[in-house]
Amino acid sequence: MSDKQMRITLTAWRQDGPDAPGRFETYDVPGVSPDMSFLEMLDVVNERLQREGKEPIAFDHDCREGICGSCGMMINGQAHGPERGTATCQLHMRKFRDGDHVTIEPWRAAAFPVIRDLIVDRTALDRIIESGGYISAPTGGAPDANLIPIPKPVADAAMDAAACIGCGACVAACPNGAAQLFTAAKVQHLNLLPQGQAERWDRTINMVETMEEYFGSCTLHRECEAACPKSISIDFIALMNRDYAKAQLAQRRLVGQTFP
Amino acid sequence: MSIRGDLVAPVPPGPLEDKWDNHRFSIKLVNPANKRRFEIIVVGTGLAGASAAATLGELGYNVKVITFHDSPRRAHSIAAQGGINAAKNYKNDGDSVYRLFYDTIKGGDYRAREANVYRLAQISVDIIDQCVAQGVPFAREYGGLLDNRSFGGAQVSRTFYARGQTGQQLLLGAYQALMRQVHLGTVTLIPRTEMLDLVVKDGRAAGVVCRDLNTGEIYSLSGHAVVLATGGYGNVFFLSTNAKNSNVTAAWRAAKKGAYFANPCYTQIHPTCIPASDDFQSKLTLMSESLRNDGRIWVPKQIDDPRSPDQIPEDERDYYLERRYPAFGNLVPRDVASRAAKREVDAGRGVGPLKNGVYLDFSDAIRRLGRNVIEERYGNLFEMYERITGEDPYVVPMRIYPAVHYTMGGLWVDYNLMSNLPGLFVLGEANFSDHGANRLGASALMQGLADGYFVIPYTIGDYLAPMLGERPVPVDDPVFREAEQAVSDLTRRLLSINGKRTVDDIHRELGKVLWDNCGMARSEQSLQKALAEIPAIREEFWKNVRVLGGDETRNQALEKAGRVADFLEFGELMCIDALHRNESCGGHFREEYQTEDGEALRDDENFAYVAAWEFTGTGEQPKLHREALEFEYVKPSTRSYK
Amino acid sequence: MAATLTPRGGVAPVRRPRKGGPAIVRFYRSAVGKKWVMAVTGIALMGFVLVHLIGNIKLYLSKEELNLYGEALRDMPGHLLPRTWLLWAFRLGLVAAFVLHVHSAWGLTVINRRARPVGYQSKRDYVAATFASRTMRWTGLIVLLYLVFHLMDLTWGNANPDFVRGDPYNNLVYSMQRPAVALVYALANVALAIHLSHGAWSLFQSLGINNPRYNGALRRFAYGFAGIILVGNLSFPIAVQLGLVDLACPGDDPVAECNEESGL
């Protein structure tokens, strides 16, 4: 806890609509409490802008607990800002110092067009899931949940991958605008589990190829891993690469799940 | 029972355990080949909405699903931490469908419908099977089988969990199933779209009016049935653990079109949230209840004690839960713990810079078990706490305070989950059903998925079957045109006020009135006060709110304004309901109705009913309909945690 | 107000690769496939760079050793194949690997450019990307340009006024005695080492060879490999410039005295 208040200078990207030209606007923000979250600081700026008759800065947000994946912006050139493993809503102003200049900008990628100010359209990520990010298990036909034991390390690894919140920070942070971490996390969440084996190879091909219709390629900069609010490892990208090559090149009728 | 209700939900005949089977056999079916001739509109993509849309799509219905998020995966179900209950009895500790049913009825303080609750307990088992088949990575033991934990004071271990992210994993499972149907073309997904009205024609739900949030376009969707799965109304308090965009708009606008709103006063307060740090606080963050297993709750005995916690000697601390409830101590149920904390803070013994919390102290546990054990059990929670407050809970006691968390009330539904308006179905937190006056921990996820995966897919057929061959009402029908017009008029009106106060400013004021007067404890006096103040705030809103910008691009202030306008009407209903219910039960605690020990005093004689309110006009006294609750199997008794 | 439902939301793909065709072609069309090809050809090129270095170390033994090494290359694999056939096979393989490596790099660059046509308007602050990873394209290009010069200088001779076909030892020494050439050579090798320090690690990821147990070792391998190539290759111009290695046949007419049949 700290009682001292900070004053920061905020430079924010303003863009009135998808086709409008954007620009940076700078605001003086006094009275910032270190206990405020970054989004609460923006709330304060917005309250003031509205009182002054100016439209508030539009930004996506919802749960403010770092799990829904709605929020996200570049803060001083870093996706979700300077704290590792943290979504924008969980970033707190105590990470900044009195007098700091903070610049915020929307995610930039061809597949993430700006809707307004800091809001971008991330439906391309849904297209990737739609193309195969599921196990086809129609309601009602499921066997008993304990029928297939799953080794704890496997279940844990699947959970590590499944923790993805779909915020798009990996794309935003990647110098290539690639969505490999997002895609690999979902592919491997499902490919690691016994339930996911039946569709493993088709899932991998479909998801990778859909991903590539929208996003860039992976140069293994590791920026995605550093920006990920759930710190998902790029190891999953390697596993996806392996599964993709195998899916395309191996004799699928003979490749069981135990194939190395 | 002496209560005569005018509202009846036909419950299937037969013994409790056979009711659902009997019902499924007796309801009408839609031939598989005919299902594609029916259009169903699902509003909301949380656990209930996504699972319903996916399953209805699998069955072959033509489904349109709308969400105001950019992706179905962002619905607030995603934030549930704890787990999901199921009567699997994998732990061999005596759990059964009947026990889960019994615990839920008792936990709900005997204000839920027995048949619905029993069905929920029966279905719970299938939910786990379904989720595992979808690839939900539940926690497992070293042998590879599913792990369970006990949760929220339950005496059996029946809670399945996926780290602290159970809601996320279950929602992703439902979302994936939904996206599969989108891919197959049975479901049309319409994101970034808000439902702003329900359209009713000839007494039946005929469709919805929506607004495209990106373009401001207002248009209608028409269908044979409308399924609302739009969550709870906790944000009426402004500060709650709900997501910022959660709102009552869809349910409230349906209520204004004739759907009854049931038990709005049942609101659940969660005892372990992080207290507000300043006036800019935008929402509250929940810390898992499991913390109370090892943490000790205390406040300084001295009022307004300025000392830091480590300076306060043991004998000047009041471990008030341990003192007042020696048997359960720090593990008393949510409502009891919450009220006790409020009592201490109201008495001036609150801690923290704003004196608005109580300590949750782990120093004893750390001494007894070692830091490693505590780190293993709660490491991620401690980390989250430190991130938010900047304090290290291994060294400084945590500060906690109760916050609004879940709302048991909702639109009234019958056994088929259909509201009193034929064709309008309501699922999940948006309906009033299964939890009675108080929800057990880890039961919200269970109910949402039960409704969506396993109830609505069958029961909707009973409504649709006789409609075979009927076309949905065309969207150029006058009822749609009028509803669209009303929605655009409302939008224009909000934009034209151009007063002085922001939407949040007014919402905050409403929230404070409700929290102070209709929060953890209510009294006739406080409720009368709130009922006097709310219309004034509402008037202030319509005179003096400032919503800038236009309606043709994304305008978040405009969206918020519409939602707050509804909260301003709904909040009044909540107080009216709380005022009429002259008893204390579950999430509704009336100060006048308590035992000498300060426990909730129920009045089964006069209040064992569901209060379903019919809207009669803004600011008008709503009309009360009663559904009498009969308890054939579980006889009401009084809770005691001494 | 729209009377009918129009498709809402959604973003058009930025790239629509053709579907179908043989599996290997389909594979190469994808970015993951290109990366895979890049990794495999990278391994081939790394093998060449390493063997090239080992061969060149014979410079320090004597002129004869170096020239005999060249001879041995032409003679591979003894009498199993006609002379120079295997060497040509290697050369063709190398050329193919090089072409594919560059072609896939080109393709990936195009994909990446399309994925973010409008870049960030404020300054980026990279936290994990290394200098090497961010400059792969440029270090690769430097090595490519240098390679052309290197071939003209020491293989074809048109960039080396003192070139004598078949005398690699003296050609090399002559060339390195020119300070400008030595400097260019050194810079190109620094670029190569930087390129390798990222490439020799990331190729494993591209191929899906990953195990948390030895991921650290792979990282160290890449740095070690790049270091060996750097030190080894830089030693030649330094040794020549310092005079530690000199022409084997000093005199006015080195050609007459020193001309021997030699390789590379």
C-alpha cells in the first residue's frame, strides 16, 4: 500500500472507426494511485474526458481478473505492458513511476483490424478453433469419465496448454504477427490427451492451415512466450510443428499415438 | 403447507427419482428430419448458452447464437475458479445423487423446487463424462483417475476441478463444441451483438431485437423459440465480482415484455474478496474460499486501531468467527462469514487504509505447516493477491471483505425451463431455479451445463413439436418493427440528454444505495430508504446523464447507459422483493428476522414460495405471483453452525 | 434496419494458399513446412560450413596438406565412383539446399509482411527476441552476398587478380593479404555466426525436436557451434594479416614453382 499519488503522461491511439485515420493524443493524468489497475487508470481518464465533453478511449475489457482475454493493448511497446505473465487488467500502476510517459496502442496485425481506438477484431482466432480446435464428442454419448486413466503429467501438460485465454497478445508481440502460440496451445491441449487422438492429424493440418491464412510465420523470437499472460511455453509450438510434419508426411493409417 | 400459489409449474408425476425419466418419455418429440425446420435463437454464450447452442445444433435445429463479446469464449463463466460438483462418488465417501440433492435443497434454505434439484443432481454425473470426452483437462491423481476435493463446507469430496480455472476449462469445452457446430453450419454465431428487446406475438416469444455493437445497426432475429442464457444481475451493485459487462438487460427487457422475475432479492455475497482500495475501484476480485481452510480471520479488539497487524499482540486480536462459532470456526458458510465481517467493519474494527476489511492471517499455518506447504496449496492465490494489493501475504495478513458474487434470483421458469411466456426459455444464472435462496459452492457451473447440455435439448422439443409447419413470425411483422423502433428511440434518447454526469458516476451511486440498504443485511427501514432513493436516481439519470458520441460506431458509454437504465429499474424490484419477504433465508437476511444468536430466521409457514413478479410499468408496484414450494422428501430444518 | 441476417464480424484471410497437390508440395506451401525445409537445409549447410572449416584448418599444417585435402575431395569415394562424381553430387546438393533455404526464407518474409502490413506506430520494446533472431534476414543476406564474392574470389578467380587455378593455398593467402578482403571476410563470418547462433537452435524447434530436459543443451549447442565457426574462420584472415601464414612459394613467379593440381 502506498498513499502517494503519481502523475503520468498518457499517449493513446485514437481512431474513430475501422476506416478512419488514427492518431496519438496525449493526456496529462494526475492523481494516479499506485493501487489502481491499469484499466482503472484508463477509467479515470475516460471519466474526465467525458466531463470535458470528449469521447472516452474505447478499450476492450470484461472480467478484470486476467482470465476472459478481452483486454489487451501495447503499453510502451510491450503487449500487456511490462509485467510478465500478466494481462493488462492485472497490471497495476505501482509498476510505473511518478512522471512516467506511457504510450498505448492497439494490437497490430492484418487479421486484427482496429474497430475503434484500442479495440481490435480478433474473430480470426475463432476461425482457427472452428477449423478443428475441438474433440467431436456430441452430447450424451460419453463413456464414464474414469474409463480412460490419463497420466498426471500428461493431464498437467494439457492443462498448461489449455490455460490460453485467447487474448491475442502472442500475435501482437510477435515481430511476424504469427499466431503460433495460440494455435499450438489449443492443438497440443487436445493432441496430448487420449480423447484427442482420433482427430489428431486432421485437427493439426486444419488448424495450422487456417492459422496461416490469417497470420505470419514463426521465427522463434520467443516474444509470444514473454507476452503471454499465462506464460505458455513455446515448447508447444515445437510439438505442433512435429505433429504437422507427421500429419502431412507420415503413413497415417499406421501412425498410432505412440509414434515418437 | 398453508400457502396457496397462483403460479403452478407442472412437475411430472411419480417418485422423485423417476420424475425426469417419466417426463422425458411423456414429452413430445420432434422428428430428427424435422428439427432443421425450427429456428432457435440463443442469447449468451456462457456455460448455459454455449452448451445449449452446441447441443441444439447437434440435434439438427437451426440455431442462431448471439453474444456481446467478440468471441463466445469470453463469457463470465470463464472466471469461475473453484470447481464443479457431481455425484460420482469416485471417492467412495458416501456421496450419491440423493445426497447432492439433499445438500442443495438444504443449502438453498428450502426455497428451491425439489423436482428440479433432483434432476440437477442426476444430470451432474453425465456432465463430468461429457466434459472429459470433450477434453476438459480436469485435475488427476497419479493413477490417472480424476481427482476430487471437498468444497464450500461439503462433507464429501465431489468437486471436480482444473487448477483454479475450472470455469475457464468448462467454458472452453462448451465453446469448442459450439465452434464445431458453427463449422458444420448448424449454428450461426453472431458476435458483438447485444439483445435489446424480446419480441412477443400472441403471447409467445417470437424473436429478439439486437444491436450490432460495431455498427450500431438495430435489427431483429426471429425464431420459433428464444433461449436466454444471459447470466446474473450482480452488477446492479456496481461493485461485484462479476465481469464489468455483465448486466440484467436481456432478462429485464424480457420481464418488461411479460416474463415474471422471480426472487430477485436472493443475492449471494462471497466472504473472501479483496477489499476496494480506493474510490476508483472498478470491480472486486474474489479469492478462493479454500483460503479459509488454513487462514484465521481476525480484527483488532480496539476500534480504529492504527497499528500495523504485526504490532497487535495476540490478546488484543479478536478471532471473532472462532469465538462465535467454535464448531465450524473459520469455515462457517458464506453468508454467516460475510455478515460477521460486516458486523466487525460496521463497528469500526475494520482494517486497511479504508478500514474496510478483516484480516485473513496465515502466520499460524505457516508456522505449523511450513511456508512450502502453504505455497503449494495457495501459491497462485497469494501471487494474485500480491499482484493486486502489492502486499506479500506470506508476511502481512491478507485483507478480505465480502462482495456480491452470484444471484440466485432470475426469470421464473417451469420444469421445462420455460418462462411463463411460451417459447421463452431461460437457462443458467439467468433463471431462478435450482439454488433456492443460496447456492452451494461449485454448483453454478453444474447448473449452467445441466440446463444447456441435458435439459433444454429435450424440453424444447415439447414446445416445438406442435408448431411443425408454422413459419417463424417474419421480421417485417409490425411487432418487430415496433420493437425495433422502441429500441432506436431509447438509443436516441440516451444520446440526446447530454447532461453532466457520466454513466459510471450514476451507476456507482445506485450501487452504493443498494449495497448499503439491500446488501448483506436488509431491514424494513433500509429497504424503504432505498425505495425512496432509487426513483430519484433514476430521474437524475434520465435528466442528467451524459452519453457522448453517436450510434454508428462502437460506443461503449452508450452500451453501458442502456444497461444502467435497466439496473435503475431492476434495483427497485430487488428492494420490493426484499421488503415483501418478511423472513431471513439464504442470501436474503432481514435484520428483523434473526434468532437471538444472530442466525437467519426462516418463516416456512408464510414464505415457502417463489415470489415471481410481473412488471406493470416503471415505478409502478409490480404484481406478485406465488409458486408454492412443497417439500415431500426433505423436511425443512434450521441450520446451525455452532 | 436490416430485414435479413447479414454475415457479421469476421476478417478476410490475408493469404489463401492453393489446396491439393502431392503431400510434399502441400507441406512446402505452408509456413510450418517452409520452416521445416529451412531447418533441414540449414542442417545441410551447417554440415558444409563445419567440414569447410575443418578442411581449411589444414592451412596451418602446410600447403601440401591443404592441397591434398582438395585432391581427396575430388577422389571421393575412392574407386567406387568415377572421379569428382560424388563431389559434384555434394555440390549440387549444397546448391539445392542453398536455393531452398533462400526460397523458403523469401516465402516466409512475404507471409510475415502480409500478416502485419501496418506496423506499430509507437516504439516496440522487445523483451525476448535476440539481436540474432531479429536480424536473421539481414545476416542471411550478408552471407549470401559474401558467398558470391567468396566464389568469385577463390573458386572462379574473377575477383582475385592473383588467382591461380588449382592452388587453393596461395589463392587464399593472396586474397587474405588484402586488408579490405580480410575485413569483408571477417564481417561476413561474424554475420554467419550470428545467423547460426539463432538458426542452429531454432531449427530443432522447427523440426519439433523438443524436450524440456535437453532444451537448454540445444541452446548451448547453437552458441557453441556458432562460436567454433566464428573462431575457426576468423583465425584465417588474422593469421594471414599477422603473417603467421605466408605464401608457400615466395618469389616473382609463384605460379611456376607452386602450381599443382589441386581442388576447391
